[in-house]
Amino acid sequence: MVVAIVIELPTDLFKSPAEAFDNYLEKLEKGGAKKTRPFEVELTTYNPIIPNSKIVHVLTHSEYPASSFAYIDHSNTQMLVADNTFIALMDKLKALRVFDVRLSKTRVRGTRLEYQDFVINLGTVSQMEATKGLVLEVAFVAMDETRDGYCLIQEFLQSFLNTTKQKIQRLITEQLSMWLRSLKDRKDNEYNPSVTLLQYLDILGMRKQSNG
Amino acid sequence: MDPAQSLSGQNRSSFLPLEYVLQGSIEDKSAHLLRARLQGLCDNITGEVELFDDHEIVYSLRPPAPTNVSLRVRYALDDLPNPIYHLRYVAAAELDKSTHVSIRQFHDCCVTKNIQAFLQELGFGYDYEFYAKGDIYRKGRIKITVAKISTSTERNRNDGNPMVNRRPFTDSCFVEMSLIGSVLDDKVGDEMKSFADQLKPLISLEKIDQKR
């Protein structure tokens, strides 16, 4: 298991997200990270046609190729983790006029790099050929204890992005902060990949949580 | 090809999974004769018959859904306390008088424990549930299950107590012969029919009759 943090990288200092991507990639490679393979995260949103139903977001991540992750808006349920065939099932429900896909898929495409015990995924967010930004996912593979893993990754990000701890904490998504806060009461701090995907959902701007 | 890429490629492939089905029933007191005959006719690698003990819960969409969609959640009671849940969608069988077997489309995937809460959030309501306990026999691609269907005396919502009181539904066992194939398999129907003929006169396996 891994502990991972997903953040949106600022691209204001560069002319375009593509240039920012190249710049960060070069920085990582110069620091010793090795390119392994392309990585992709895909998000499809299903809107309900029938009245009592809710919006469902289905994500796939190339790091977990045999799974798909589903999340319902405005609900307190955790993420549902299923086989790849779940997408075929959702498409079938779409064909049966239970759900509808109104927005096109949002994709994060980029490169996966490995640096010792870290797995770094750097990618550009795009929807319908329009590039929207840059996302960085840093995972520490050697442990699954959330708080310690989070501190370690934070140190790594500090040195890589050359910024202060406070700036990094501001970049961390709301979902991960809530997860960390909820762990104070619980004994088991085991991280799981659904939290990574929830962070992606936050960044891709789609998640709406229920109040309370 | 990189395994991650080939798996995510599979995700996008549009294969149409079809299930060829024949169903029948046999009285409890004659079920042992059927089992003996099946043990003789079918593939018998280990010498022992494979048993199963499953709990299936059916959820369906309440009106005003356009079609009557139902999804089945099934898990093995043998796997407690952490069973693997299967989510299955089966369409109504096609009414085709020329074929010997019923053909229906289906989608199957493995999901996590929170599938029941997930389906309820989506607007699916609990319909009914049952327990199926019996044996599985295989002959080539054909799978035959001989199961005793029972219901519980009280509604058991959590996967928990296997000692719940079970009441048999009828005095007979439910027998189903199925094969998974694609649209291009013409000979499948004949293959299944000829095998079903070998089981007569003990049991007569027929197409699914929607009216009954």
C-alpha cells in the first residue's frame, strides 16, 4: 500500500501548461528520478435521469489498472472500488436511460517517474482538447501509515518545489485535510488508494460534499 | 505491451457478454440421482464436487424509472468475515423461438463492501433476497448449478450471522445450465441442448419462461 498526496501545480510563472510540464519534468529528472511509463487518470461523470438518483463520478487510474473507483455526490458513503467491468455496467445503465453523460471526460495525462521509494506522477489536465492545468501526485510506497507518510511527502515537496511548508499545506486538498483530521480519533491510520482518487476528484473540481 | 496499458485498453473494448441459459427444477428426493448422473458426465478433475453457499440480494429501481432495472449483489457465505461482493446485471432474456436456449446480456463485476449503501444512494430499493446452496458442475464451457433456494425468516441486512434461520422456498432444487459466449457462437445452443437431453428424463431443462 502507499500514501499519496495530489496537488495542483501553479503554472502562472510559465507561458503555458505544456512549458510548465516540461520544466517540472526536467527538474525531476535532474534530481535523479527515472521515467518509467505514461500515466493517466480519467474521470467520467454520470448524471441521473430518474428523479431520486444522484450524480456518480467514475475514475480510473493507471497505477491501479484493474480497478475503477466510483463516488456519489452529496453522500456520506465512501468510494466504491470495483472491477474494470463497472464502467461497462454504467454504460449499460446509460443505454437503459437511467444515467446520462453530459460533460466529456476529464483526463490527466503525463509521465510516471520513480525516485527511490517515491512514485511521482506528473500530468496535465485536459478536457476536450483544452488543457486546464498541471497535477502532481507524489506517493511514498514503503508505508501505509497516513500521518508519517504525509509528513515525509511534505518534506519532499518542500525541497522539490522550493517553497515553505505553509504554502504546501495550502495546496493540499480539503479532502486530505479532513481525512487527516478524522484520523486523530481513530487508531488505525491505514491509507488506501480511494483517498488518492478523492483528492483527484477535488482537484478536477467535481466533488460536492453533503453538509454534515 | 505494458500490462497497465493492456488492462486499461481492455476497459475500452466493447465486447458484448451474452449468457446462454437453460433452467429447470427437480424434487429434493430425486436430486441425488441428478447429482450422481452429473458427476459421471461432467469434468471431474479433483474427484470432489465444488460446493457453494451464497447470499443474493436484489435491488431494483422504483418507478418512475423508464425500465425495470434490477441489480444483484451476491457474496459467498463461506468467505465471511470479508467476502468478495459481486454485482451483476442481467437483462431480460430475448424472445427468440428459433434457438433452443435463452440468451441474455449480462454485466458482472467485483465490488467492495459498501455496494449496498451505494446502490441505495443511487435510488435502488431493496427488492428481495435469497440464499442458494448447492453444487457446481462443469463440462467444457458449460456450467451447471444444482441449488437449494431458501429465504430467511427475518430480513438480514448485514453480512453477518450465517446461523440465521433459513426456510426453504420450495420442495425442489433449482437447476441452471449456463454458458458465457459472444454473438458469434451459433453452435452453443445445440451444444447445451444435447447435454440437457442427456439429463432427461430426470430433469427437463428449458428456456426461461417469462410468464411464469
